[in-house]
Amino acid sequence: MTAEKKKMGKKERRAAFGPSVALNKELMSCETLEALAETSRRVARDMSAVNVATTYGKLARFARGGRGKVSEEIKRSEWFAELEERAMEKLGECETKARAVAQIAWACGYLDRGRHLHGEDAFWDELERAIEREISKCEPQGASNVAWAYAKLEMRMPNGIRNAIEKHIVQNASAYKPFELSITFWALTKFGDIPTEEMLDVFEREMRLQSCGSQELTNIASAYARISGRRVRQGTQGFLKELASNAFTILHEFDNTELAMFLWGLSNAGYYLDDDDAMEIFKVVERRASGAKRLEPQQIALITGSFATFTDDVTVTHYNCETGSPLSHLRMSAQTRAALKSAIVALENTFLASIAKCNMDDLSYVMWAFAHLEHRPSDEFVRRLEEEAIDKIEEASAKNLSNLLYGFGTLNLAGLGVFTHAMFCVSQKLEEFTPVGIFMVCSALASSNYDPGPQMMLQFENKLMKSAHAFESQDFTEFLRVFARLRYMLADETFDFIGVSSAKTLDRFDSYRISMTLWSHATLCAQPHDALLARIEDEIRGSASQFKPQNFVLALWSLVLLGSLEDARDSVVRVLHALVKLQGGALTSSEDLEDAQLCSLYMARLTSMGKPFEELILGVTDGVADECERAWLRAKAQDPTISKVQHHIGEVLREIGAQDFEVEALVEGGKIRSDIVFPNSRIVVEVDGPHHYSRDASGRLRELGQTVMRNNLLKSWGWRVVIVPYADWGDMLTIEEKASYLRSLLGDEVFVA
């Protein structure tokens, strides 16, 4: 109110406001866009701030309901530009009321009138100055309207406005209606920004969840999903439990979009799902999937993703060396697991029926979720999804490509076409990938036995090194793991950087990180950096918790291998002693160990013979030695697979007069199965394919740790080991070349004189 109007009496003020009130009634009575345009243009110079806000409000109502054409028509019109000019004049006046400012901002949301992406935007400059000036005077509805407008327009709030809205909530939370408070909180977290501790405390205390409907509960769950993991707060789990409890009692009131968004939000917020909750959700979802109003692809993707994300706060027991994923799942009863399976199958069938409508977000997210749920879809589903994915692959974002490949790779699905097309896109969009995205792609490639080639791996390595300065210890562990699985030898400087940087990280190394770091180095036959070994030794000696059995076996095998190499360091043996001491000495039971782990222990026992740590390894494994040997012999007794190269070498040997040899024969009482054996001459020929070697950026081949371990064992038993690398054999074109090659390797003693 101007100073002159403040001096007026009540009647005078009423008379002064009379024209504005009358004009407001005229604007409100306009029933068409054309009538509003004509009226606002005719009276533009007489408009007060309230009249301007009323006009914006009417325009928003014409544009509501997703009528984008109306919105675009309005924004392109000449009279709208004139209205903006008048709005800027009034917004700059201190007499403009908070309610009018909030209404203009709210209308901009419906009109899709956001700040121009390029160049100056005088209108938004003026509007934001007015918002920051007036927001503290707004009613809760006004503050929530402003917050909603920023979220709707995909605009991040300026800090001043954001801070003012958070302060408004802290001071006035009890005056907010549930919808107003929930939508404001949702808008404040739209871009993952975390509200202040004070505001979060007030929100969780004042949010009347029992008064919320499906939309409010969905908004809140979505908001917590966006800020989950950014900050751990005491009490939030209790709030989420109350949120879930209120929602589960009215799930029938949620429409399909709300149900999908609520479950996505709740799962990503880290809610601990119990058995009863899970059973109710799975039943509801299955009914929706096959009901009259079927779920849409995007809804199915969100729901399936939520099933894959829910946790019950189970401590992770161990990790899968192949995927790096925790091998703990929801502790569900058999009945609830059956309900989950039934719900997933229903979702799969409904998704398949509308798969042509899917975009890459839907296709890739469903595949990611199926992989996490260990759900293998039908062959028809895989075929159709592959067709759709290849057809739409150019639309794929880096995240889409990561999720898609991760799903196909983890589930070992037949998808050569997907990998071929997707990897081309990965190479084109590599700069858009996050480190996690690259790790997912590499895991998928390894699981599917898809070789991207050394140049692609070099690009991955270089891309990761650009951001490696910000890595935490788990990132370095994953870096090593995926490259070791793909049998790619990192550059020396990369190993050094990882070793030194890992040693300096502040976060603790758990048993998974230690065992996987050691396994990666052992697999590639690369000794860890001294600084890294020292850090690992310190972590083990300072730990109060024993390793998980599976991680202990992996670390023990890795250290034995590293300690048996020619370039072994004393520090490896020190770490080995520290590990055994932490574990409390000897293993007394094989109950928690699978055959693969028992075989690793057996290999470690054999390799330790004659080494400085022989007594230590035999002592810690004597209690399970018999089980280890039985598991090992079972594995070696399985029917062998004879490769084409192996078969061809056998044929050439016969043609050139080699005598008394066997193909795929056991030696040393079944301890090793060798490709070709000359028992009388005690010679073994190992035809080593690509899985026996690492490659570096130049294509150079080096034997992997397990291959070196095998060869050293055979040599220690008195066998001469002859290696025929697959690459060498493939380079020779004639029988004469191959015969000469084999003669030079084997010598004359195995041939007929």
C-alpha cells in the first residue's frame, strides 16, 4: 500500500480500490481465452497487481489439464507479452501483495513459462526479486504454490527463495494443510537438495500422515527417495514406517501412477520391508497387473524396480565375486516368495503385451530390476525386448545402456545383437557415463563373455582415471574387480595410482573390499602397491570382526598366489599371517563354504607346499582338508569339454608321429586335468585359450594368476609344461608350420625315431 493510501480513511480506501475490484470481477467473468485476451488488452494500463495476478490465474486455468497447445498459444501471443510487461511493472512495486506474487508464480507453472535457457529473462528476474521479498508474508498455500511452480518448471530455486521457504515451514508448519506441506517438501527435494536438519525435524513432527490421501503419501515417499543416502538421520526410519503403515491401509485408493511412484519412493528411501508388508504389496500389484485398468509400461518399470530395491535391513553376508552384488535378499517366508514370483510373472506378461509402447527408460529399468530379482524372463519376452531395444537404441541415455547391458549380462540372456548395438552407442556416449555406469557395463560384458577389445577397455580406463581423484575405497575396489573379470591388464601407473589413493582413503575397508582387492591383483598377477598392502595389513590388525567365510577364502587364495610369484614381497606374507590371526586360527567347518570355495582352499594348500608360509596354510586348512580334496576331485572328474583347437593339435601330433599321449587326461591322482599328456615323458601340453590370459592396451598377452598357479604346481611335481597359446596357433596357416611348431616345443623324445 502506498503512503498516500495509508493516509486515507476507510471509505476513501474503499473508493480508491473500487476500480480494481470492478476490473477483477470483469476479468473473472471471462469464459473464453479470447474474451480474457480482449479484456486484459483493453484495460492493461489500468491493471493493479491484483488484476495482473487474476489474469495469470485465469490463463493457468485455461491451460490446466495438460492442454499444451493452449499454453503455447498463450505464450506466443502479442497480448501475453504486453501482460508480462505490466506484470514486471507491478512486481517491482512494493505494494504488490505476497498473494499476488505467489499466484503469478503458480500460473507460470501451468503455463510452462520457465526462465529462458539462453539470454536474459527480465520477467523472471523481476518475479524472483518479488518472491524473495514477499515469501515470508505468504500464507502456507502461497508458499507451496511457489515451491510447486519451481518443481513443475524443472527450475532449481535460488538459495534465497529456498531458504525463505524452509524458514516459512519451520515457523508455520502447523498451519499448513497436509497437501500443502507434502507438495512443498516434494518440491524442495525435486533436485536431490536436502532440507536443513531443523526443517526435516519440523516436517516429520508436524506432517499429519493419518490425514494424508494417496497423492500426499506418494509425494512424501518420492521426496525421501531423492534425498536417501545423502544424510543419515535418526528417527527417519520411524517416520517412513508410519508413512508406509498409513499407505498400506488405503492402497486400494491409489491409482496406478500413485502406486508405482509410492513403491518406487518408499523402496529408494531405504524402507525396511517386512514379510506382512511384502505379501500385501505383491497381492495388490498382481491384481493391478491383470486387472481391467492394466498397468502401463512406465508404471510396471517403477514397480519392478521397487521390488528389486526394497531392503529388510539384513546385514550383507557376503558378495558375489562375479557381479560385486550383495548376496542377501529379503527375509521372506516361502509363501511370500511365491507371491513375489507370481507378481513378477504377472508384471512381465503385462509389460510384454504393451512392449511396443515402451521407451528406453522402461525397457532398461525392467531389465535391471529382473537382474536384481534373479528373475529370468521367458524367451519370447527376451526376443521382443531385444527387438524393441535395438530399434530404439539411439534414444538410449548412458544410464539406459548401463541398465540394459547389466540386465542381459547378469541373467546370461542371449542378446548378442543388444551387446553389439549397445556397445557402439557406449563408445559414442562414453563421456556421459558415470564411473558406476562403466562398472555396470564391464560387469555385463564379463558375465556375457563379450570381449570389447583392448582399445575399448583403454577408453574405459582413461575415462575412469579422469574422475578417480574423487573415488572412495569401494570405487577403487570395483575399478579393479571389473577389469580383472574382463582380463584386462591396467597400466602400471593406473595400478600405482589405485594403490596409493586407496591407501589414503578415510573410509574403512571391510572384508569384501580387502578380499576383492587382493583377488583382482592375484587374478592379473600384479603385486599390490606397498602402500596398499600396508593399509590392508593395518585394517586387518585393527579389525574386531572376523572375515565372512567366503571372503576369508578369497583373500587367503589370493595371498597364497601372490606370495608364490617370483616377485613376491615380504609384506604379502605379513598380511597372510595377520589374516589367519584375525580369523582365530584353523577352519573347523566347511558348512558355510560352497564347492568352489573348498576348491580354492585345496589349490592354496597345494601351492603353499615348499613356500615360507606352508605350515601356516596347512595349519589353517587341515580341519577341512578332506572336504576340500573331495570337492576338488569331484570337479576334476566331471566330463571334460575338448575344444576345436585341442582336437586339431591332437590330430597334427598323430600325423607327425607323436606317441603315447592322451587328450584331456588326469595327472597326479586326479589333482590336475591337462589338455594333452605324455605320461611316459612326463610332459603336459596346455592349449590355453583367451580365458588364460590378460591383455593390455597394446594387445600383449600375460598369463592369469590361476594359470600361473596351475603351471607352477605341475612343474613342482616334475612335469614339463608346454604351452600352446591360442593366438600363436591361430597365426599358423599350414600343417607344415604347425608341425614344425609342435616339434620345436616338444623335442624329439615324443616322436617315432
